[in-house]
Amino acid sequence: MSSARIAAAFAAAALAASTPVLSAQGFEGTVHTRAVTVSRDKLSQMGLTTPEAVLALSVDSLFAGSHEEVGVVHVTSTYYLAPGKISAQSASADTTEPSNYMIMDADAGTMDVVMPLQKVYVEWTADDFKKLQAHQQQPHDTTTTPITVTALHRTAVVNGFRCSLYRAESAEHADGSGREIVVGCLSSEHKDVSQALKKLLEGMSKLAGAGEGGQSAAAVLAQHGLPIRIQTLSDSSGTISSDYDVEDIVAVTPGHVPAERFTPPAGFTKTSMADLIKQETGQDH
């Protein structure tokens, strides 16, 4: 399942947010985003080895660049929202294959990952997430890392949205992965959308065990407004140590969303993450 930075920011921020509970009359409609990821190797080839050099890149030129360029991946996503429900679907420009997508019912406390190629959907639980981490040998970091947020006292217009610029930086992570740097352009408008996403994605965050080791820099930043643009990278001792991700909200469209957007397609088989891992490895987990 693709993981959007804006969605991740909402999910983790929801655990500490003091927003009102979304009412039955909450936001219904769609939120469209675009994202571009530049690999660490590509950044090195471009001679960009420090955070400030990377952040000085023109974001507009990155989005306007060729979708066939090696080391650069373009993704578009659509979030379908209704009171208590969300469906997040993404498409990558470098493949014609349908992507996996997520459906969550916050009121029921359930989340399904739909896998169109396999014609199955996975019922996701917190236990499944822990098993997946163990399978990938990625232990969950429970160390709290201090995060500093700085208002840059500048505004911008991004995709027609006026927003204010902030920068968040974490301290060096204890696991040696360096520090996280996030620059966000945050809007004080569309509070209904912000509250809806926080409410709905709180359930996903809890399923994934997010928040046990503190919030990400993007999550802390998102508490200052709706993240119209999020730029994320990491460095270690001043040298880039991650890919560079940028994600924009490009449109917010209120309106009725058909109920079938929030259920797996007819004819798909229900399975579990444990069964998928077993099929892949031939081992029980």
C-alpha cells in the first residue's frame, strides 16, 4: 500500500490533536494530491548532498519534470471522505498496474487493504502490523525524539491555496537514521477537511502502532494547519541520508461520495496479512 506523507502526518498528529470529534454533518467529498520522490542516488548525481541544497530546488520544476526520469517517481492520490469513512487510492506514473489501496471505517474500527491484482482484500489489525515489521526486520523505534517547529513568517500560494510556511526538525534519531527535516505550507482554512482527516486517520494510526515512539516531524507540523505542501528528507551529520519527498494537495471538492467507495469490490476474497506472508515465505508468522 502506498504511503502518502500528508496522510501520515494527519494519522500521527491525530493522537495528540485537541480537535472536536467530527459530527455526522462533517466533511464529505474528495481530496486530490500529487507527490514526487527523488531518490538519494539521484540527488547525489545532481550534486545535492546537503538539506539546504535540496530544499532550494524548484518544486514546480520537479512536478513538471519527465515521468520517465530514472530516480524520480510521480504519484497521484485521491482521498474519498464521508463521515466516519475514508478510502485512499494512489496511482504511480511509472506503471499501468492498479495500486493497492486502503479503506477505513473509523466507527467500526476496521481497515482493509484492497489488492486489485490479486483480487483480495486484507483485514488489517495491530497484530498484523507487528508481524509485518518482524517479517521485514524493522523493529519499531519507541524512543521519543525531540522536534522543533519554526514559523518562517512567509506565505505562499500553492495550487490556489494560500498557506504559511513552517519548518520542523527532529533531533538525531537514536537508531542512527539521522534527523528528519520537514518544510510545510499550512493553511488555516478548510478546517472541516483537516478535522475529518485527523478523526478518520486516528484509527489507522492506532492500528499501525503510531505514536508509541513519539510523533514524526510532519505530524507535529500538521497541527499548525492543513498541510497543502509537505517537503520531507533526512540527513546525518549534514549529509542527505534519505530520498526527498514532496506532496501537495491540489484540490478539495465537497460532494456526495457513493457508498461503494468504502467497500471492497464484489468478488474479491478476504484474507489476512499473516496468510499473505505465509504465501510469500512458506512460513507461518
